[in-house]
Amino acid sequence: MTIDYDVVIIGGSLAGHYAALAATQLHAKVALVESQLNYGFIHHQAMSEIAKLAQNLGDAPSFGIHATQCHTSEKCSMSVAWQEAMLYADGVASNIQEQNSPAILAALGVDVILGKGQFQSSPHLGFSVNNRLLTGRTYLLATGSRPLIPEIDGLQTTGYLTLSNIWQSLKASALPKNWVIIGGVPQSIEIAQTLARLGCSVTLVVRYASILPCIDLEIAQLLQAQLEVDGVRVLTQTQVTQVMRIEDKKWIQAADKAIETDEILVATGQQPNVESLNLAAVGVKWHRRQLAVNHKLQTTNHRIYACGDVIGGYDFANVANYEAGIALKNALFFPRFQVNYQYVPWAIFSQPMLAQVGLTEAQAKREFSRDEVLVLRQYYKSATLAQLRGETTGICKLIVLRNGKILGAAVLGTEARELINLIAVAMSQKISVKHLANLSAVYPSYSEILEQTAREWNKQRLNSNIALQDFLESFFHFRRNWNL
């Protein structure tokens, strides 16, 4: 049997593109089978930036900046021209799409095949697409996921939008005024805040006790408070049991509350895009919410790897790219690399942004002795740049051991994504928290909040060490008398 490719990548997700380019840089022969890539996430990011800009302009009077129609004690009234905003988002998505176009990938050495196909096992393992059989030494699934729709009475007949089609569905229409968002995932939190800042009435219904179960609880409470300040009505520990249409309005039954709305967004989770791939024929197992993989990202057929949200978890581009890198190295060389998410940061693009890496406070205290875990926190209001820019809402929280090892961190505030990247590097390189305290960052900058938080480690250790306190007091008393 002749092998055509070192690896055949199936799926046009960004992680699939990332893996294809990485393979060509290693001089491997690679094929990428893709269908249409959904750029709805770019529309979401663009609309989030527009909402943020509108909010900032509305806050201008607090800086002493007044438009002619504004009064000193009031916010400026800002309106968003919906169709013009969508044109801007379309332009951004078009630019990103061009950078990831098949022509660009082909010019860089990737054999791009447009279309949908399926695996075949006889006479040997291969992938059939457009009446062509692709044979690879290994295969990488990067097909992404699609919304998993819950079974709620009346939902299908009433109609709804999902994370994958919300912005495209709104291109040709006015922005609905009233929204109910069902589900607590990072994107639902982002969209709830964006819609509220665009002037919509938004209710977010979450079945968990917290708006997102993987967030540090203290940070989750602060983020929920910010959502509520922005006008989002948050209902936690609440199940939607029924949806119906009465005349031209949609109604949601959420626990004991009946909520009238113009539009419903369902964001309860994702399921893998694998049904058409004939995986059963090649021995690959998958479940409703995820594809089964081991720590090397091999499926139950060890020649077939997978990465990104097709294997479950939240849809974070940097996490998917990390997985793509591990899977690709295993697919091209020897399968000895394993995923370790301990040092991989992630972020929710809320305002202010939330970013997290490693263990939360609760996780650390379950894994280690409570006496060994120190929680260091500092609020943004203590940072000079935050005061200058009026962005004092936020907190930096480090979870460390008494010996200075950093176990995790959560940051809610401006530039949280940049701060969490610094912390992730420190963790991966085994850098002690004491070195973060000596960062000597440019002043003023948001890195100041990181330095201040790290210095809390020395304070807490000193406060708990009575013998050291007594020694220092005696030492300086001796020095003062000696100098005389």
C-alpha cells in the first residue's frame, strides 16, 4: 500500500489550519479536508468591541468630556446603527477568512481538498472525499462542534437561535429588544453582556449555582455582579421547562418564572461534528458530547488523533491549538507527548475580562493541605494605571503554596489576558511567586497589580512567623543603637 500523506487533517477549524501549517513547517506532506468554516466567533468579538466602545463613550462625562447634548451629571446617550455595525463585523470576518483561505494554505504547501468525506476500512484505512481516496500514515480530526439542543417542551416549534448562527441570523433584521439566553457557557456570558450594552433587555438562565462552574467562585460572583450592573438579569440554579409562543411573543417557563421575550438563544453545550465520518467502521468511539481520546489525543483507533472542541470541553482557540500541537507531534513522530492543561490559560471576553490558569482556590484546597495553600489577592483600584483610566473594577488572585510554588491564578479586570499569560509562563517554568514580586514592570502598567499581589506572599509568611518577627524587631533595635 502506498501512503500519500504523513498526516491527513479532517476539518477546517482554526485548530485544523494551525496543525496543517505546523506540519508543512516540519516538511511533512499534509492534506487538509475542509468544508465551510464558520466565522461567527469573529462577528461576536467584533460586536463585543463595538459594545465596549459605546460603553466607553457613554462614560466620557466622568473624565470631564462632554458632548453638547450631555449634562455634567449624566452619561452621554449612545446609539448603535445596527446594520452599520454588522457591516463592520462582516469586514473583520472577511479579512480573517482571507488570511485562512485555501489559496493561502495551498501556497504554503498544504494540499487542500474542499468537500465532505468519510473513513473507509477496506481494503485499508483511508479517507474518501470527492471520489478520491486519501491515505495517510496518521489522521487528525479537527472538525469542531455544533450546538447541542436540550429537550425542552415547545422549543423546536417556538424557534430559537444558537451560538453558531446568532449574528448571521440578525444581519437582515433589526436587533430584537428582549432576549432570554439559556445556558451557562463562556460565550453565553459574553453575548449576554454584549446585548445588554447594545441596549437590549437580557435574562441569562443558568442551571448551576454559579454562572460558570469552572470559574473560581469568588471571581464568578464578581463577574455576575458586573453583568447585573450592565443590566443582565441572571437566574442561577434555574431550569427551563417549557417554551411557547403566544401571538407574536415567545414565553419561557424558568422554574416558577414566566418570561416574555422577543428571541431565545440556546447555549447549553456543544456536540462533535462526526456523524458523517463513518467512524464506527474504523473503530473510533464517540459519545453525544465528545470524542473519546487518551492523554496522547489518540482515539480508539490509534492512527486517528483528534483535537479542539470535537473532543469536548469549552471552545477556546488557544486550548484547541495547544491540543493540535500535541496531537500533531504524536501523529508525525512517536506518540509520547501527553496533554497537560495545568499551564494552559483561557479567558472569557467579558468586560472586564476574566482569565484563569491552573487550579482554583477550591481545587487547590482539596488537593493540598489547607495550611499549605495561600490565597493572595489584590484589587485593581490599587493600580495607578487603573485609576488613570477609570478601570478600577477587578481583582488579581494567585493560589500558591507556602514554598512559593504557583498553583493557579484568576484575574478579572482590564488586560487580564496579558497578565494571565505572564503567570502561565511563570508556572510552566517553575518560577516562584517571589520572582513575580520583583518583576519591576514599566510604571504605570497593569502588571503593577501582579507585583502587588505577589508581594502578599511575603506579608502572609511574615505575619504567620512569630519567631521571624521577633528576630527582625531585635535586629533593627540593635542596628539603631549600634549606629549611635
